[in-house]
Amino acid sequence: NATVKACGNATVKARDNAMVEACDNATVKACGNATVEACDNATVEACGNAMVEACDNAYCTSYYAIECKLSDNAIYRERSTSIIYHSSDKINFIKK
């Protein structure tokens, strides 16, 4: 049931009932019932019943759908369906 605040270039692997607050360029891998609040340029990879709240330029990814609340320029990618979710009308996607 750990609670972690990760800032700077920190890397965190959270599982079970862990709670992580990630900011700056932190990278978080969350599994089980982990809860993650990600902001700035944080990157989150989530699985299981993880819940993610992302803002600023945070990037979240999971293989199957998870509960993910987005704001600002945050992006969430569900890999099993190749769907990308975002909350900003200012984001442009360009195919290369």
C-alpha cells in the first residue's frame, strides 16, 4: 500500500494498491489496483485495474482499457484497439 511521489527523471514500478504522483519526466509502470496522478511530461504504462489521472503533456498507455481521466494535452493510447484518446482540440496528429 505504498504512496510514492516521483519527480525529476524518476522511474517507478507500482503494483497492488500503490498510489503514485508523478511529475516532471518521471516514468511509471502501474499494475493491479495502482492509482497514478501524472502531470508535466510524465509517462505511464498501466495494466490491470490501474486508474490514471493525466494532465499537462503526460502520456499514458495500456494494452486493455483502463480508467483514465485526461486534461490539458495529455494523451492515452489503448494498444489492443490502436485508439488514442485526448482531451484537447489543440492536438494535431500527423501520419508519417
